[in-house]
Amino acid sequence: MRKKIVWMTCLLWLIAVPSWAVDRGALFKVTGQGHTQYLFGTMHVGLPAFYPLEARIVDAVKGASTLALEIDPAQPPEQMAQAMVRQGMIVPGGAGYERMAPARRAQLNAALKAAGVEEEAANVLNPAMVAALISLSQYQKLGYRPELSADAWLAQLARKGKTRILALETVDGQLGQFNKLSSAEQWHFLDESLDNLVSGEELEEARGLVEAWAHADRVALDALVRQVENDASVSGKFMRETLLDGRNGEMADKLAALLKREDRTVAAIGLLHLLGKRGVPALLQAKGYQVERVY
């Protein structure tokens, strides 16, 4: 997604991160009503070298009564595919792909091929969903894999013990966010993604975000938050107002309810949901809970 971020990335980013446990992402400790909850910021893609995670989050999950995730990554693939059909499919010809300029359509087809997606997807999926697939492909191009996400790793850790898993959202709910864009906004979203693909900005943003997460780099993460807050592009506004702010309130309410009824809980959700003045920790603090950033 277009965020106009210029990253001063480390020249050694291609060297595998050492396998010993170091801080990743961001970790918050929330206390109130005699209970404690940890909030850990995840990446939804990863590398084998990112694991194991550091001891504080590992011990917190092992000792937790509940691990709350955005969705349970162990859902059957067919359920996710069905959600994609319900939320992303359009009537053939309904989105207007047939009216794309030949050069632009060729660019789109090349992007889909590079992402390992059939060209026909651009005839049956709405433009915003296609743009999201293109953006995701940039992480995969860098070698980052969805099955190696921190969410999946923590879910496996929880299942080895007695920690139950609580899904805060559904796949339908997440994918349905893209339908909140108007038709014109969806086309702007796709155009921005294709432009950023050509310029290399999409790839650099993906690299920069994962690098900041992998090193728990607060300076880079703070810069990212500022860029997200000030991005006036269609995709940037959608990310800020719908994908983040539009979901943070409900997640904060559910986590507050969990904290009220259970002690020793952990929530592992996308890193960007935890950052900034409208992030989940800030919303919990506004509810009267004590919030401490561990790293």
C-alpha cells in the first residue's frame, strides 16, 4: 500500500537473522482490575530465522489462559477460499477491467504473473482485492512466507500447552473491509499499487516494514506511524481509517473484556494495530488501564 515511506534500510538485510532469540516487533504490558495482559505486535509473514521469539513473549504465551489472535491461522484453507469468493468475487465484466488501457492491462497481467496469480483473477475479483494480492506478492518476492508468520508460530506454541486460542475477527470480516471502498476508490487503489510496483516503492516498503519488526526498531516504527498518519493517498487513507482505526476500537473493546474476566492473557495482533495515538494500547489506556511498553 502506498505510504510514501523512504526507508534507510540496513545494507546487510539479506544476511539471515541469527537464530538466537531477540526482540521482535513491539510488546506492551496492560494491567487493571488485578489482571495482566500482554500485547504483542506480529508480522503476518516471516522467515525461519525469526524464531524462536524472545523469552518474555514465549513465557507469557506458555503461561497464558488465552491467546487472542486476529484470526486462527489453523482454519481450513477451504474456509478462507470461500470467504474470498463471498467478499472478493464480482460478476464477470462488472468491475470494468475490459476498459483498461492495453498497456495498463499488460502491466496488471505481468504483476499477477509475478505474484503467481492467474490473469483471470482480474476478471473475477474486485480491484481492491487484486491490489492487495499484488502488495502481498512483494513480501513473497523477498522470501517472506505467510505460513511463517508470528501469529502462526505463537498459535502452534499455544496449542502445545493448555492455552486456548480466541479469534478476535473472522476472515469474512477482514476481507469485507475492502468492500467499504467505492468503485472509484478501488480503481485508485489498484492504480497506486501498480505505480508503486513499477517504481519499486512497494518492494521497499515491504522490506522496510519487516526489517523494523525483525529488530524491534522503535525509530523506524515511529517513522512508519508518522507516514501512515500523514498519507493522503487513497490506499494510505484506506489503511489508516479502515484497516487500522476502523478495527482498533472493536479489538480494544474485546481485549478489555478479556482482561476483565481473565488473568494472564496474551493478544498477538498485527504490529500496526499497536502503534500510534489511535492504536489498541492507547485505546486501552484511555479506558483506564495501565499500559507499559516493554520494547
